[in-house]
Amino acid sequence: MSAFKDQIAKDNRTVFMNLDEFPDEHTVNGRKMTVMFDNNEMIDREKRYQYKRSLYADGVYLKELLIYVLADEFGALPAVGRTLTLDGKVYIISDAIDEDGIYSLSLEANKTTA
């Protein structure tokens, strides 16, 4: 690996996913790992996919989350459409991107207002 790639890998853990800063520990698929939620980016992504809103009936809505996890903690990049359990709740992976050692995972689940 190059010195630059080594530095990115170090920064992922010590800067971007530093538990003393933004992320927290959560249980993902039965394992504790470092997770950061990004509600602002999720709002931006939702604006691009407004067509989804018309697919749901009254009383049913789409719960969406965007999380970041360290690739070396998570393992192989998960496939879109697979399930992921986050803190005991089951979600479907709607998007998965490897951002140089940090996975950006968009999650969704149908929820009811009742």
C-alpha cells in the first residue's frame, strides 16, 4: 500500500471515526462497531428520490437512515437489497458505497404510524 493510502486508513479511524468525536458504538448484525449517523446527507439524498414517497399507503412511511462504518470493522461491502440489523431493528440496504475504507450505507424500513 502507498504512504498516502496508509495515511487515509489511519485517518479513517483516528480522525473521521474517532469515538471521542462524532460516532458512537452500535450493534450491527450482532457485533459492536463504530457507527456515525448522517441525517443532513440523508435529507439531501431524499430530495433526489422524491418519487419513493408516492409508493406508500396512508399510515405507512419509509424510515431512512444513512450510516458510516469502518470497512475493516464491517467486513465485505454489503450488497444492495440485503438486510442489516442495527441495534435490534432490521433494515434493507438501499445503497452501499466504499468511500476509501469507510462504508456509506443507506438503510430503509417500512414503518407505520399506528
